[in-house]
Amino acid sequence: MNRVEVINRRAFLGSMFSASALVLVARVLPVEAMVSGDVDKAAWHPSVYLGVETDGTVIIMAHRSEMGTGIRSVLPTIAAEELDADWKRVKVEQAIGDAKYGSQNTDGSCSIRDFYDAMREAGASARLMLERAAAAKWGVPVSECKAQNHQVVHKSSKRQLGYGELAAPAAQQPAPKREELSFKSSAEYRYIGKDMPIVDREDLCSGKGIFGIDAQIEGMVYAAIERSPVLGGKLKSFDDQEARKVPGVERTVVIEGFKPPHGFKPLGGVAVIASNTWAAMQGRERLKVEWEPGANASYDSTSYKQQLIETVRKPQRAVRNVGDVDAEFAKGGKTHEAEYYVPHLAHAPMEPPAAVAHVRDGKALIYAATQNPQAVQDTVAAALGIDKKNVECHVTLLGGGFGRKSKPDYVAEAALLSKSVGKPVKVTWTREDDIRFDYYHTVSAMYMKAALDEKGRPTAWLQRCAFPSMMTTFNAATASASGGELGMGWTNVPFDIPNQRAENGPAQHHVRIGWLRSVANIQHAFAIHSFVDELAHLAKRDRVEYLLDLVGQPRKVDVAARGRLAEKYPLETGRLRNVIEMAAAASGWAKRKPAKGRALGVAAHYSFLTYVATVVEVEVDATGKIRIPRVDVALDAGRVINPDRVKAQFEGAAVFGASLALMGEITAAGGEIEQSNFHDYRVARINEAPIETRVHIVQSDAPPAGVGEPGVPPIPPAICNAIFAATGKRIRELPLRKHKLV
Amino acid sequence: MTAIKINVNGKELSVEVSPDMPLLWVLRDTLSLTGTKFGCGMAQCGACTVHINGEAIRSCVTPVSSVAGKKIVTIEGLSSDHSHPLQKAWIQVNVSQCGYCQSGQIMQAAALLRQKPKPTDSDIDTAMRGNICRCGTYQRIRQAIKQAAEVKQ
């Protein structure tokens, strides 16, 4: 099947490329189609664009959002590699939101995984077309022409033509078929596997990078919005007299509340429109607003926690069953059980949600820090009642995302306000808005039970969880976890135990629940890897040796049906064993026995198709203060494109994981979120974060897997396991800040 | 509103804003100097850090009237071509991930190096703990500060 076609119509691409440029459109299957296995019926989605200008400039479209992973640079290097382009002559352009690119939803740690092949094919196709164009020009066989470093060379005659000179004739060449393409061997790579600097590197340390909050449109006004403190609360009345007295305030506008499900719709509220951000914020503080809070005012974190714990103490719906757990427990041998709890968490990206919209003549122009510009199109179109084709969404840099900026409620707010006031409007969320109106990481309780043989090894393993599902975003009646959430480290536990059952109990949502960096793996990994550590201690065995014993011999684990993804990415315990051994060796595990107040902790977790093992060193001083001198992470993510950026992701994940383990907690009372800013929703600072994270990458030619998220899940259990080894205190409830360790 | 005279990155400017408006919003909204970032609005995160007469301050809680006549330097004024030793070190070490907090981190670090040209780990902790990086680049920030300190010697 032909996976690349030549597009010569300039209009198709807008003004990004000049009329004579050679432009390639690579096409890839959406992952959903791959997973369903329904390949033949699946639509071909164009996704990747690459063009060669007649001056030799190679333009590569970055269609995924840049929020710190380096993806906007790293995906284009793959295409440049196969094209054998000179990176200095490559220009990366950020794509606007458009379904023609395929999925632009930059989450799930899948940008490289899903677009690696497409990028390679785009580069290899362009290279072959350039070679064919040169061969035709010189009247020699194409086999004698080789593209290298931005020019095609005919060896025997020493003739050469630059990519720019060849762009126009190459565009006349028919698109090569997939089977005609050749790809470089890894030995020939100039960019893949090298620490290529990101294109935004200089801008990001000189204040030149433009984020959503920095975007400007001529004639723009600024908005601050007062929203119901309880999800779904209705506006009873408001008085804006004092607000309108603030110099710079122009007017107020009511944004209607949503009808469930809340989806990505605006929450509703009263907006203050002003000539600058500060005036809008000051005006908002002077609003007098009365809300009818509604049913979610009953939400109280203390009683809800108890409810979740009671749920997991009782048998629930089985979501994975191997052997017969009940029969094994009925034998009456030694058992161990434990309960764990992880509170709500907030994303708290350093850039709060912000967007600029200009709505006029039935069209919306948007500049937004968004992980998903196509969701912006859908959401804004629905809010305004226009066709999504009339929503043009430009993607700025994102000042952090972590899943928050996949949900474009804040963009729809800007669009509705712009329509209302007839001017471009910038909406800036305050930090208080960000903390109080997030799509929170869920709150969860887990119950674990094992029957143990004489060596302390489990013969039966039962795990039960309950948490409100993020799918309540799309269906308000959802009352149990989705397969996707349970597939994150719950139904795919790769342990070699003959009897295993995973269960999930019901839970209602009272705040917006969303996906946060590594999602349900957070609570699942915390419970499972804390419990493994408890069992190793009971068995009086070395914790790494015990973990390896549970993982068992190298084999492919048969987990829930994962369709074609499972063929390309089988869950291989040999790779998990390998990273555990690597992390243990790198940390000096064998030689560093726990001492009072200082010890190592280990956890290993498979997520986003990547195998990760983490050893954390923790010190607890006489006052109970925790210090994390060192983290060793070993990971197998298949082929790695940019090792430095992968290391950066795992360094960052160690800090993110430490934040949630040490201090992350969102609570509600009377349906209102009790935290509001960084003083009471704490995240790790430089003096609290792990001091040194050493990242050890497995060299592999396996298909690339995820790197943005899988570093997070092992951190909290590894920290808590180290604390147990150092102090004898077993922490089963996060965050650590709530516990007295000495 | 009255005209307030301020000196930003060596330029004498007159701005007509409410005197209680924080310097942050004058820089961003009035002067379009958007390199200085909003993160918390209550001096908790350091994203808005600029220099007033060479000292690092949080512009989100600094009324513009209080800095009239003083020398204000923002990330845009630290160097015109990212050539400050800290910016060079930031580039060499590949510190930035999303980059949003890094203007504030660099301005804070620049003030630190002015006071302590050879900072210890503890000096770095003390000076930099007011600057949050949610991406978690702290280890490279520490490395880059030390690297810049070496160069400055």
C-alpha cells in the first residue's frame, strides 16, 4: 500500500511552503485502528509534512505540542535523518490544528511511538525522489546517485546537485511505493541516537519563547473569570458595581454553566473584561457573586476516603482472573494484607491555562498553549455553534502540560468572551484558578492480599482498587474505572504467581477527574510495589532478589487483549528483569546495606510500553526530614532517538514523583477545593527534590516506546520502600508530609 | 492613573498605569516584555524574577510605583544575544525542558553569582529554592550555575 503521496497544490498547505516546493504527505494508521486490528477498513490519515524549498530549506512540520519533552525538535530529526538533510538548513514549523495531520493529541507518551515510521518514510521518500530527479537530469541510473548531506552526488562523474536545485524536478517524480524505500542502517545515523540540541534551546533561556500566556492579537482585551467553587454550581446572582469601578475594567460577561457531562466545556462563571490582566484580576476580586452550589457540595475528602477504603475491603468486580485465588486463600495458610491510599493531585504546570481568541464573521482565530489543537477546534466549534473548519488553532509553546492542557476548557472561555465583546480576548487563569478548577488526578484506595508459601513467595495475589474514573469527563454516569485506566499497571501485573485476581470497585466523581502524567499507574504502582516490599521484608529476603523472583523467568506475559499493539510490543519479563538488574548494579545495591536513617528502596514498573526500574536513596534525619541524595533509573524504551532528552524526562519524572510522594495532596470540603497556590499545594523545590538522578538507558533496536510518563510511577513506592528500610515506618498513605517518621 | 518613570533594561520609560499595578504586569501587558512570567502572583514560585538595582525580586508582588527611578533588568536585558555566562551554561547543559520558569531561574542565579561568585551547594539551595521548576530541571540548574561560576573565575 502506498503510504506517501505528493501534494503540489499550494492551497492544501496554506502559505507555509512556496509554490514550487516539493512537499510530501506521509500517512500513518491511527493507533485506534491498529489496536482494533481492523486495518483494511481504517481510513488513511495524513500526519506528517515535509517540504524542500527551492533555496534548499527543508521545512518539517511539528504537529505535536512542545511542553518540555523536546518533541517538536526530536520528531523532525527522524525525517531529517532519512532525508540526509543538513540540520542547519532544516526549519521546524509548528502545525496548526488540523485532522489532516492525524492525531495531534500530545499525551500518552506516544509521539515517537506513533510517528517514528511515518517520519522515516517521509524522509526516505523525499530522498529517493531527489535521487531520481538527479538521475533523470544527468541521464544516469538512479542506483549511481546518492543523496548525502543536502545534495545528490553522482560518484563516477563527481557531479552534484543541491536539494534546492532538485526540489522542482523532484516534485514531478511519482511518489515511491513503500517497498521501494530504503532506510539507513543504525551505523549510518547522524542524528538518531545522538544528543541533538532542541530548536528552542536559545529562545528558552533568553525570554524569547512564546507561550500561550504571551500571545497577543492587536486590539486584545484581558479577562479574569470567577467560577463556582463547587463543580456544577449555578450562578444565583452577581453585583459588578465595585468591579466596574476599577480603572481599566470595561465590563463583565456571564459565561453559561455546562450541562453534564462537563467534558472540555467551560465551567461557567462571571468574567471581568479589562485593558490589562491586573485590572481584570482586581475587578474580579470586587465582584459579589452568589452561587447555588448543587449536589457536589456534599463532597468531603475525609468521609470520601473512608468510603473508598470500605469499598476495597469488600469483593468487587473482577477485571483479571488467573487460577483460583479464593481456593488458595481457603487453604488457611499464611497471608498478608494491606491498604493504600493516594489523594487527588493537581497538575500545576508553571504556566497556568491561558489562551487568546478572536471570534469574528463566524470564524475563530486561536493562540493557545494546548496539548490538543484538534480538541480546541471541536470544543470551540461546539461552544460557538460553528463548523470546526472555521476554528484556526495556533499552538504556542506550553509552559508545562502534564495532561492538563489536553483539556481546552480555557480556550472555549476565551472564544465565548471574544464573541461576546467583539474583540480579541486573552484569558489567563490565576494559580488559584489552576489549583481549584483542575481536572484532578483521581483519589484512590487499594487493598492487597497475598497467600504465602514457606519461602514467603505468593501463591495467591488479590488486588482491589476503587477510584472515580477520568471517563466521567465524557459520561457523567460512569461509576467504575475504564479498561484503559485498569490497563495501567493493574490488569497487566507481570508477576509469575499461579493465582491472581484484580478487582475494581465503584466510585462517584464530585470534581473533574483528568489524566495526569502517568495517570492510574501512580496509585497502582504505589500499592503494588509497596506491597512487594512488604512481602520481601516478611520473607526476610533481599528486596531486589525477591522482586526478580516475582517477575520470574523471561517470558511474554499474556495480559488483557491489546490487539496489534501486543504483537509489536509484547510485555517481556526478560526486559523488566534486565532493567531491575541494571538499576541495582548502578546503585551499588549489593554493597549498600540499609543503615539507620539511610537506605535504598527499589521499584520496577512497566508503563507506556517502557520498562523502568528505580533505586532511590533516602536519608531521614533525627527530625524526620527526608533527603533524597540519589536516584538510579534504568529504562528500556526500545530505540531511543535523543538520549539527552530521554534522560531529561527521567530526571524530571524523579522530581515529579518525589513531589507527589512527599507533599502532593488536594482535598475538598463542602465540595470546594481547600488548596489554592504553591504555599498549600506544595511541589518539590531545589532543596527538596532528588539531588542527583542517574539515568541508564538500555541500548535497543526494538520499536520505540514512551518516555514522558513511565519515569514517574516507580518513584513514590521506591521512596517509601527506602524510608521503611531506613526507619522501619511503612507508609501506606500519601503524601509523606502527613506522617511523623521519627 | 499617573505617569510613572521607570528604567527598564537601560531605557528610560514613562508608563501610565495604576501605581499599585505589580511590575510584572507593566512589563508583560504594557511593555510587551513577555520573557518575565506569571506563575503564582504571591512570590511563591519565582517565575517573575527580575533585578532591581542588581537584586533579584519578585515582580508579581512589587508595585510599579515602588521601583520608579530604580534600574530594572529583565531576562531581555541580561544580554541581547544569550551570551551571559549563565545563559551559555544553560545552553551547554541543556537545562530547559518547557522553559517557562527558566527566565526567573536565570535571573535569580545571576543575582546569586553577583553576591557569591563561587556558590556552594548550600548557597545554591538557599538562593534558588524560591524558584519552582515543575519539569524538574533542578539538577541541571545546579550544574549550570556551577559551570557558569567556573567560567566567571
